[in-house]
Amino acid sequence: MKQGIWTTQPLLRIPILLSREALHGIKIEREANQFAAELLMPEEEIRKAWKNLPEDWFDQKPLEIIAKQFKVSEGALFIRLKQLKGIGLGS
């Protein structure tokens, strides 16, 4: 029997067994995503962009403004802001 870890598939809530190879692949993908986020959205530049939102930013969504500036999706920017803590999102 293969060894692995039991987890739940998020959308269907079905228990599945992940092999060590699959877990390793997930770890590598997370590391690649983190590298890409840091490359495309450097912390200092994101902090500057948030601080320097235009006076009329309330006419648009702040995430939309900054995401366009960095040429990333709003979802990717949202995740990056959560990682950086202290920027927007309740601060």
C-alpha cells in the first residue's frame, strides 16, 4: 500500500489520499507561486502604490487600480496583500 496523507478535496468534500509525490508537487507549486508574487509585486513597491493611491481612488476599487499598475490579477494582488499584512485589508 502506498503511503501518503489523507485530505479532503475542497470543492466536493471527498476524502482523497495524496501520495508523497503529490505532496511534493504541491509544495513546489506553492514555492513557485511565492517566488512569482515576490518578483511581480515586490513588498516595497506594493506599499508605495497603496500609500500613493490617487485622491479619487474611491471612484474605483483600490485593488483594481494597483493590480492594473502591476499587471497582475486582483486575486493575485489580494493574496499578496494578505501575505504582507498591514497594507489595506483592514489596516
